[in-house]
Amino acid sequence: MLQDFKITERWPATRPDVIQLYSLPTPNGIKASAMLEETGLPYEAHRISIMDGDQFTPEYLSLNPNNKIPAIIDPNGPNGKPLPLWETGAILIYLAEKSGKFLPTDPAKRAEVLQWLMWQMGGFGPMLGQFGFFYAAGGKDFEDKRPLERYHAEAKRLLGVLDKRLDGREVVAGDDYSIADIAIWPWVRVLFTGYSAGDALELESFSNVLRWHTMCADRPASKIAVNMPPKPE
């Protein structure tokens, strides 16, 4: 039962029969929201303020011991049992399999999509996150600029990998829009929004990435996801 999860004591469900999303519209948070919107799976969103330390509360840690967002609880998981889940890659794969959308069934194309999903999880996201810290957040005041130089160079290298991949392609992997696209585009978005790093990374030179990002960001589900969960009134 959903009420057996301690997190619901702090963030109670008003619709306990649908997927519960605990998130914030960061790049990783947007991935989960966008996927839920794209699939049409019913869900209820709860805002976890990482600025206020919500992710360190006992209630949140009872769901995700890694104190990161997002996380979900599916009250109608496998075999009819509630399923708690964290890590965006796992969430995207689970929701794709549950809905039958955005992950090819053909083994070769499925492997290709998962390959690019892992590329985002293991490289693109973490490296751009480190760049953002040293360029736009607390690390920008460090006197030693070697960390910034390292992550600046790696961010540009990875953008180059993505740009080359998208040359002549509409989507990152497979034949259709997939969880690979959903995982990657929010991390391109933050380079403009949260980091204001367009000039620093010479983003205009990555024309394939910009074209593809516009396509992804203009999807109706994406436009909802960047504001989900909404700020409290």
C-alpha cells in the first residue's frame, strides 16, 4: 500500500492510485517529468526543494538513500505491488517498458538507445554538471582554474560527440524519439538556462545539437516538464 511508504507522511498523496513523482525541474528532474508526460501515464508530482534540503530529510531518504532527485513510487508495479524507484536511467527504462513507448523492441535498436542513455548517465550529465559547478555555481570563485578548464574541455568534447552523432539524423538513436533523446536534451537546455554558458562553450558551433534540442524542447510534453512540479503559490 502507498501509505506504507514513509515519504508519504511528508508529501501525502491526493491520488494514491497513480504514480507518485518526487522531483524538481533540474535536468535530471525534467527527464522523469518529460517521460511521464510523453507516455501519458497518470501521475502526481511532489516538489522536492533541494535548495531547502528536502532531499536529506528522513522521509525522502526512506525512498532514495542516495539523496538525489527524482524518485517515483508506482502503486501499480509488477505483479500489482508498489514499486519504489530512483536513478533516472532506471526510471526511464521502467516507464518505457510499462507504457510500451520510447524504447524499441528490436534488440539491435534497443541496444543502441540504451547505449546513448548510458552515455548521458555516465558522461554527458555528470561532466556538464561539474562544468556548471565550476563555471556558474560555487566553484566559479575557486582561485585554481584547472578544474574549470578540465570540465570546460570535456563539455565541449562531449558536445562534439553529440553533434557528430546528430549529423543527418533527427534523433539520437534508433528510428524514432526515445528515452535517449529524453535523457539528453535537458542537459543541453541547462547550458543556456541555469549556466548561461552559450558563449563560453561556443554552442552556436554545434548546429546539429541546437537543431535537435529545439525539436526536443518544443514537444508539448517537454514544455510541461520544465515546470513540473510547479512552484507552490
